[in-house]
Amino acid sequence: MNTFKSTVNATEYPPQLKHKVIFETFDALNQGEAMLLINDHDPKPLFYQFQIERPNQFTWDYIEQGPETFRVKIGCV
């Protein structure tokens, strides 16, 4: 079973804060730790933002891919 240092349920935040909270949570991870992201749509744009802003620093693994709930394990490399 996967364990996560933190969980961010993006549905609980207003749109203008979602990515800020997610990146702050990710930045608090130590190497080898992971966070769980829960969202109500595919967070693919966030994946692309991670590629630009945190290149080679993260892993991205879908645990659940919709249609109503998306859960992604984001790890710190």
C-alpha cells in the first residue's frame, strides 16, 4: 500500500489557489517522499507545469483516472 506524506484535495480550493497549494506541498517533500493529489478532472495541465517548473525532480503516477475522480501520486526524486 502506498503511503503519502501529504494529500491535497484540489476540489477544496478555489481555482486561483490550487496550483500554489500543490507546488507548496510538493516543495515540502523530501527526496523519496510522495504526495497524493485528488482532483475532479484530469490534472494533465499541472503535469506539464511540473515538467517546466520542476524538471527531473518529480514522478507522476495515476492511481485513479476518472471519470469523476482523479488520484495522482506525485513523488520527489
